[in-house]
Amino acid sequence: QLQLVESGGGLVQPGGSLRLSCAASGFTLDYYSVAWFRQAPGKEREGVSCISSVGRKTNYADSVKGRFTIDRDNAKNTLYLQMNSLKPEDTAVYYCWTVVAARTYWGQGTQVTVSP
């Protein structure tokens, strides 16, 4: 059974850092493009960053460029999102996402709260 499980969220002060993890099971993460999304209270879910399967090409939302870094560890079959210089507006539930055999998969999400 294909599954994505996020972890690493928490409460952090502005300017702080967190690293989110998304452990994949049931498929080989490296074969597929994967992405991070987030959803703040009262707002629509938005794309944060993605990494391609071939060439590991990365893309970032303008709001996180220069602060967030997406990467994956093939040996651990895990996707990461390193978040630095966090701002209160980064507060949201963060989800990892992929599409395998034309079916979309989401993790359960991990809460990130940036507050003094």
C-alpha cells in the first residue's frame, strides 16, 4: 500500500528553522516527482516546492525562495523540506504529494506554527 507520512512540524519562533520529512512506503520515491504543499487557516492549499524525478530539478513558490530547500534521500526513501528564516505567514499544515500510476497521494500533514 502506497503511503506518505510527514513529520517534523512544530512551534518555532520567527527567524527559526525546521526540517520536515515525508517518509514514503509502497513505492520508490526517486522514480516520481514529489512536492510540498501547505494550507493556512481559511486559505486554499498552495504549492510550496517540488522536485522532479529526472535531474532533480527543483521549483519554489516566490514566497519561500531563498529560505526553503527541498531534497530527498533515496536510501531512506524520504523527502525533506528544510525551512529557514521562518515567518509567521509560513504557519500552515504542510503536506507532501505525489502522483503514481495516475493516482494522487497526499500525506496526513504536519502542523508548522511560527509565533513569538
